[in-house]
Amino acid sequence: MSGLLGKESARVVLANVSRFFGKVKAVCDLSFSIIDGEFFSLLGPSGCGKTTTLRLIAGLERPDSGVVAIGQEVVAGEKVWVAPEKRGVGIVFQDYALFPHMTVYQNIAFGLKGFSRKEIRQRVMHILAVVGLIGLANRYPHELSGGQCQRVALARSLAPSPKVILLDEPFSNLDADLREELRTETRRILKENGTTTILVTHDQEEAFSLSDRVGVLSQGRLEQIGTPAEVYHRPSSRFVADFVGKADFVAGVVDEGVVLSGIWNFPVNYEEKMAGREVDLMIRPDDVDFVLDPDGNATITEARFLGASIMYKLQLSDGMIIHSLKPSTEAIPPGAKVKVSINPEHAVVFSKDTDRAG
Amino acid sequence: MRKIISALNPAKIFGPGRQNLPALPLFITALIILPVVVVVSSLLSPTWEVWQHLWNTLLPEMLRNTIILLAGVGLGTFLLGAGLAWLVVFYRFPGQSIFEWLFVLPMAVPTYIMGFVYMSIFDFAGPIQSFLRQQFGVVHWFPEIRSGSGAILVMTLALYPYVYMLAKAGFQGLSSTTFEAARAMGYGSGSVFIRIALPLARPAIAAGLVLALMEALADFATVRFFNFPTLSEGIIRVWYGLMDLRAATELAGLLAFFAFAVILIELTLRGRSRYYQTGGKAPGVPSVELTGWQKWAATGISLFVVGVALGLPIFQLVYWSVGEIKRMPAGAAEVYLGLIANSLLLAGLAAFFTVITALILASGVRMNGGTTARMLGRLATTGYAIPGAVIAVGILVTVTSFDHKLGDLLAEWRGISTGLILTGSLVGLIYGYVARFMAVAYNSVDAGLEKITPNITMSARMLRAGSWRILWRIHLPLIAPGIFAGAALVFVDVMKELPITVMLRPFGYDTLAVWVWQMAAESMWSGAAIPAVIIVLAGIVPIIFLTRAAARK
């Protein structure tokens, strides 16, 4: 498999990249680098600048300032501009943008210039086998299902062996079952090829399940970059904490390495400057557990059945609301009195006056 | 707005933001609307003696007839068009699927051909009245076919397909859940039609009615056969008979005013209502299988309509043509071939120039994408709503004055007298066709351009294709169908076009349509038959083509 696509070292680096549309700062002072062969996701709500970032890497947008480098080569900078077709980058758009007047075969062969007929045939057939569409070579795009179109778009962008492949929300037009299947499939293909991949998505589940690392964007700025687990469990800002999953914030005061908060005291990494400060503690529902107890410190006010798990809404004796996620093997009805326990390991401290984690 | 990008220059995508409106589309639009502007502005500086004279002679009758014609054709095409659409959409009966598209075909028969065929059949000397006289002696009760009612009847038969097609599309676009909801609330199928289907399809029906009314307004030949002079007829008469361009211009201004009024009526009929169908999940209306006498009544009515609007005229034309071919005098074949050559040349040239102009205009508008640009596109396509006589008069006024200036200039410089260069040449005629049929070409070309999304272009770029490769392999193949469809539609429209051709053609330059008109005006029916058959056949081809394309969607 490694013979098909390029072996040369390919990395993507953005340094202080900004792109403005009039007064709108689509991307603002963005810096990050992506490791060779990595599956990287840009995650954020719509309008956060993730698609613009992708287009900056592709060369479909030109940065107003900053440098973009692919491999060892600067492709966009103050006096440097490498056209998109010379960057060796492949792209899959949300709407796939297949050429409607060409067959699957012709679509895939379009990017293969400078090869002999025989070579083109071999490469197209090989890539069709990789994406599992061998029988559909002579179909036209309108004769394909959504999932097949997505595979063709992937195959088309892979055919010229790009060093980097960019995926712009390629799964969002698919049905739920198919989406899951194609995600896994796409990751497998790209990983086997060793292609460096950058995926743009607003779906944190998608980003987490596919990526080696995730970059969370908000309003054109990079909020956090890290492995899915880091981003989920150690969010660097309230925005990230909220965006990547359900989070409750519990108010408290820092005292000698412990956050004192109503009913509980949580041990946290002690920092001198935090002493005596009022803080919020972020707690994820999966770190909250409880047992039935008539003398417990909380009441279940709501239970939402999610299939494999149940999301409980708990009201603590001091009035605070907190959520708990438990397997649905045992269902506890609303109104029950329970005793709540919280795993402090993943709790993150946010100071009251800033949005950043302390 | 980097929404849709030019077909012609992919490099522009990467330019900084919106493109300036190129000068060429601006110039083209100005040139296209110039004739109409000239005519309408003549209303602002009226020549009172001319109006006085017109009022004392032709005008009152022409105005009255025009209004009666519009009202009659409007009512007739609505009843027949919407009624037939209702029948084929909401009911199933023997032959329904065949009738569904047979009902469209009378559109291929221009009003003046439908007119002279009916004239010949029902006139005093025609076979029907002759037969009645043979049987019963002198017949007094037979209605006079050369009348307003005759003209309205014939135009209704030729023009109802516009209403039919749009009403059918309107009905079919309704979602079944709307009907089921109404049925659940206790409405029968009849009241569902009146209270739900008809109001919901109103915008579509209004659009169809406008198309039919525009044709009726533009027609001058049919109303002349039926001795029912309208404004269009008046313009041709004043220009042809009296060579009075001043009076023709004033009348054309009035006619343009009528055209605007019709558009205004449509806008009112549409109102503020924009009917969105939540459908998609439940498209298509439930149709009822007719039984017993009802089903045969439906088939019978359908057969009658197709027979009257299509069968009878086609049969009569073919009958005449066969007779004509059998006893064709020497040299007649050459005359017919000459007519065909002229028509093909004109239609071909018009199609070519209209499509090229439309391509420049549409890609310019899309490249810019702004509100002003879209207005420009809208403006350039208004010609379709303007009666041909108005455009022809406008071009006569413009081109003659241009010719005079050019002639004076050349005379001053070189001392040569050129005469009028453009007036009465093919240039003026093609100009007229381009202005009139821009909308047809524009819409087709634009539909092709729409397929070229920015992502398509960018995908090609990301696959290392250069500008030429993108143009050649991606853009041209994608817009080619639109270009060909637009060219075909303009071609057929020009084949049957009459007012512009009659007024702007070079002296003695006869086409198939002109020949039909002249022969029919002299009651030489069989002499008109062969060219008429060719025009009808040419018109049927794109209809079949278009209904197939629509069915595939």
C-alpha cells in the first residue's frame, strides 16, 4: 500500500496566519503544525474559520499575513505564493463536486496527468479497489448513492498521490448509519496510505473518533490543540469545555490545594497564585456517579434515555444542578433520592474572571 | 459573493473578491433594451396631430378589440389549459398518459397557421358551410367565423398549452399531504381542487396565462385573417400601408404599455404569496381512477381537444400539401427551397448571435454576482414580454437615425453617398431577433453555467488542471447542453416569428413564415400549406425534446 502514495516527508505548518474578509476576521493569528501521517481535525462551530483555514492550506485563499508551509516548502508567505495545483494537496468537498459529465473512471483519472494510458488504468483500478467501488467505474455521478459519491470523491483526490489530503465536512450529507461506516473506512484507507489528513468538522464525536489530534477553533482563533482525550478531559477554556461535550460548572474557593465547594472538597493541582480565589470547577457527567439512598444529598429531577446510557439531571441539597451519565442497564426513576459521588481526577479549575482554565 | 464563478476564466476565482461589472454586458444590455426605450419614450413626447388622427380613425376599434382579445384568450386558455391540467393530474383514465403530452403539442402550431386553417374550414366557401348548403340550402344561422369570437377561439386552441404546461407543473408540485390534510378535514375532491389546488397553483397558472396573453398581444396575422384589427395589427398596417413611422411608433408605445399592464396583472395575481412546498418527502398528488361513464367521458373530451387543436389542422395542412406536391408547377420547388434556405439562414444566424450574446451576458452577471448585475440580466431578458412589433418599430427608429448619421458623416468625409446601410439589411433583422429572444437563450445558458459550482472548478484546480484544461474538459462540456438547447429554442422561435421579420426584412426577402402569411392573407390556402407544415414540424422537435428532459427530472 505504501507504494501507491508518496513517501517523502510531508508536514503542514501554519505560522501566525491571518485572513480577513473586509472587517470580519475569519482566521486570526493562527499557528499550528501537523505531523507527517497524522489524522488531524479542525473542530469548531460554523463560522469559526475552520473551512477558511482549510482553504488557506489548499491555496484557495491567500493569507493576509503569516506563513503556510507544506513539507519543507513555504507555499504562502509575504512574497511567496504557490498555486493550489502545485501544492500536491488533495481535497474532498462537502458536496463532493464530482464532475457530473464524467464517469467514475474519468473523474478519478482526471488528476492523473503525464502517465501512460496503461499506468492510468492501473492506478484508477487500484484506487477503485481500495475504496471498494470496482464495479462502478462506468457509472455517472447521478447514478450513485451519496455514500458512493463520497468514496469517488475520496478516490479522485487520492489518485494523484497527494502528500496531504483535506476533507471539508465530507460526512455531513450522509445518513447516520452510513456516516459511521464511511468514517471508519476513510480513516483506515488514509492511515494505510500514510497520507497526512486534515478534516474539518463541527461534530466533536466525529473529530474524536477519527483523529490523532484535534484543534478546536473559535472565532478564527485556535482555542486548544491536543489528543481527543486531552481536549475532552483537560479543556483549556470554557468554550472548549462546553463545545466538546456536556459540562457542569461548580462554584468554589481554592484553599491549600483543595477546592471547597458546598458539599464537596476536591483536591486539585495547587498553584500559589490561585490561593483564596473563587473558581468554577468543570465536571463531566461521566465522572459523576450515584447510588440510591433515601438519606442521599441529591434528587433525580429528570432522566433522559439515550440508548446505551441514561443522562440524569440531579438537584443537590444546596440547590445546584449537576448531570450524571450512567449505563442504561439500570434505570432509576425521577424523584428518587440518591447519594452522589464525583471522580475529581478529571475536574478542571476555571478562574471566575477569565474563561481560561487555571 | 463568490457564489458562482465565471465559466470562462477560472483564474478570476482567486482574484480579490467581487469582479467589477465588465463593460461588455453593460453595453449588450443597453443595446438590447434600446429599441423598447426608444418606443416607450416616444409616449413622453407625443405628437398630438398623430394621436388626433389615430383617434378619429383606427384607434378606438383597435383598443376595444385588443382588450376583448386579451379577455377572451385569457378566459379561454385558463379554462382549457387549467381544466386539462386538472384532468390529467388528478384523474386516471384510458389514454391519460398519452394525452398528457399530446395536449402540449398544439404549441408547435403558430396562431396564424391555426388561424388560416380554421378560416378555410369554417369560412363561407369552406367545406363545412358548403356541405350544409348542399343539404339544407342557404344557411343563415351559421356563426360568422371572421369575427372576434373566431379569433379568440383559434388563439385559445393554439395558446392554451402555455397555461396547461405551467398549471400541470404547478399541480404536480403540490404535496400529497396538503390534500390528505384537506380530505381529513372533510372536503370532497371537487372542493379540494377549488379551495386548495387552484389557489396553490395560482402563481404557476398566472405565469402560463401571461405567456399566452403575450402571444395574443403580439399577433397581427391571425387577427387580420379574422378581420379583428388590434394594436399589433395596426402598427403593421400603418407602417406597411402608409410607411408612417411616426404613427407606428406612437402605436407601438401604446402596445408596450399593454404588455407592461399584462405583466402587472401577473404580479398582482401572484401577490405576495410564495408557495413553498414542505413536500419532497411526499411529492405528487393523489390521482383518482375514473370509472364507468366518467372514464369514457374523460377520454372523449381529451380526444376531442386533441382532434380540434392538433388533428384537424395537421390533417388539413397535410391534405393540402399532398395536393400541392402532386400538381406543383415548374419552378415552384425552387421557390420553396429558397424559402427554406432563407428561414434556415435567418434562424441559424439568430440562434448563433443570441446564444453568444447570452453567454457573454450570463457569465458576466454570474462573475459579478451583485444585485446590479442581476438586474442587468433581468433587464436584458424583458424582450420576451415585448410584442415583436414594438421591438421592430424601435429598431427601425434607432437604426434609421443611426444610418442617417453615418451616411451624413461619410458624405462629409469622402463625399460618397451610401444610402441606408443597416436599415432593411440582415443586421437590423438579427438585432431584432436577439433583442426579442434573448430570454430564451439566456435562461438555457444560465442553467448550464449554474452547474459550474465554485467547488467543481476548485476540485479541477486541486487536481492540477490548468486554466485551459479546466475550460476545455470541465466548463465547456458542462455548459454545452445549455448552449445547444438555447440555440435550438431560438432557432424554432425565429422560424415561426412574424412581426419582426415582416417589418425588418430586406426588401423581397421571403421566409417560410412570411410566405404563409402572404398566401393565407390572399386566401391561397394550399399555397401556404407546405411552408406551414415545415414550420409546425420544426416546432414539434424541441417540444418533444423539452418534455422528455422535464420528464427525466
